[in-house]
Amino acid sequence: MNKKKIMLLIALTLAFAIIGTVCFFLGRSIAMSDFNSERELNIKINLSELENLESIEGPIYVTGHKSPDSDTVGSSIAYAALLQKLGYDARPVVLGNINKETGYILDSAGVAVPGLLEDASGCNMILIDHSSYSQSADGLKNAYIVSIIDHHGDGTITTGNPLVYDARPLGSTATIIWIRYRNYGLKPDQQIAMVMLGSILSDTNNLLSSSTTTADREALKALSKIAGVSDTDAFYREIFKASLSYDGMTDEEIFYSDYKEYECNGINYAIGCINVYDEAGAKEIATRMKAVLPSAIKDKGMDFALAQISVFHDDLSITYLVPSDEETAKIIEAAYSDLARFDGTSYVISPGISRKKDLVPALTNILGTYEFSSH
């Protein structure tokens, strides 16, 4: 092959290479453009669900349930902050005093405790982490319910007006809020991310709870980067320590510190959750709660009540269920006949159970056909 043909072949090879490279990057550019256009369209579509907020007059109050815990408070703060970024007058509120664990998380993030809402009558309301009247604000039946964002089963709240109802079986409501930030093309700021991080760590027991999902794990990774928390295990240990502190509280205040009411088949009942460090502490607090439960039933108008005492850290996972009376004991036995052992005060279940994922569904199954003696 002569020199002229060799040069021509080299030139053609280079030309094809250049054309191929140009086509590759052009195709990639077009693909990226299509991707960005699709992303912008998805954000626009997701934002359209908030268009009904445009006609609302006055502030929108974002609240979790009574006896507020870390997830309900943190998620209310985070969702109000998201709506504020979008230009809405959203204000987080609480329905009672926060516990020491929540206080630690908010202090760590440098975020103020939301104001107290005593009566929701006439207010625009977004409900976080609950969907039952018994767990929500007084006067709610005379309020305008804008949205419900929850990770429990559906409750008793009904409304005739259109609303955003976002209920997902995830470990934490804060994870749902994180997904909504993503859907709207936004990110929480550092302080809000830390509050959300604490909420997820608390409600999933550092991702060890049986209710933990892939979404919770991904949310934790993303939020820890934004919050600047490199060691989430260490952060959780401090949260856990705070959750065990009941200094200065009466036994009644301890029972009501994480308390929820439920209704099934016309039967009204309540569960108060308490965290302790070891089994000795569980047995001691169980005896104290046994004395509190009868007055709790009377004061709140419940048919029965339970104290759920949890030992959950490292490889230790145990639940103590303290019944308010003999009939409550029969209900527990019907729900957990193969799992629970009675120690004279409590029904002991190991590994421990979740109120949301395990206990309430189990009681619902029993109470659906149960003939309660007082009825």
C-alpha cells in the first residue's frame, strides 16, 4: 500500500472516530436533556397537588398527635419548613409538652420547640403521624383539614373536602416528608435535616425496628450528609439516653409521655409506651404502671388500657405488656397466646414488638369480633 493510500485510510479512520464521538456526546446531551425535561415535568405534576392551598385564607397549622414524640414533632417541623420554601404560611405546632428525647434532638439541631395549639376550631390543619380524632387536636371537627401524612393504619378522621392523604407503611413519618421534598425538587436545610434524622433514628430504633424499610435507610443516608452528622450511631446513642430519662416526672406523666387512644368495634382503648434500659427497670416500672392504669381508664373514658414497656438496645429486644384489668389480660392472651409469658404483672414478649406494626393490628384482629363485658 503506497503512502497516499495509507494517509487516506488514517484520515478516514480519524473522521469516523470524530463523527462517532460527536454522535455519542450529542446523543448523551439529548438523553440528559430528555431526563431533565422529564424530571421538571414530574416535579410540576407533584406540585400540582398543592394547588388547592392557593385558595386557603390564613395560616396553615401543621401538627402531630397528642403526647408528641420525636417523629411527630420533627415531621411537623420539617413539613411546615417545606411548605414555607414553596411560599405558604405554614406553622408547626404541638398539642402538648414534648418529651426529653425530642428536646435533645431539637436542641442538637438548634430548632425551637413549636408553639402549643390548644384548639383547632376554625383553623386550617395538616395532620402528621396520625389520622384519628382521639389522637388529634381539640376542636378538629370544626377545622378545615388540608392534608394527612401518616405511616399508621387509617383512623377515624373523615372530611368531605379534597385533601392530600399520603399514608405509607414506612418506619418513620419523617421518611415520607423526605420523599415529598424529593418529589418537589427541594432539599431541607441543615437544621431541618438534623431534626428529620433524629426522627427517623428514634422511630426506627436506629434502623433496627421491624418496621424499617429501604426508604428509611436511604433517607437516613441522605439526611446525615445534609445535617453533617458522620456518626449516626453515636447520635442515636445520645437520643436513646435522653429517651430513658423520666427525671422529675410522676408515674402518670410517664404513662402519658407517649400515649395514644384507639377505637375498634365500639371499644375505646389506650396504649402508653415507655422505654427502659434493662429488664430490672422494666419490671420496676411495670409495677408502677399497674397502679396508674385504673385511674387512666377512668380519667380518659377508656374501656381498657395497656402500658407497653420496651427494652431495646444492642442485641436486647423485649416488650412488657401491662394490662389494666383481668379482661385486658384476656385480650392480650387471645392476641399473643403463643408468644407471651405472664410474670405476675406483665405479659413478656421476646423479641419485642412495635405498637404501630404489631400490637395495634393484633388487638384490632381480636376486638373486631370481641364481646366486651362492659358493652
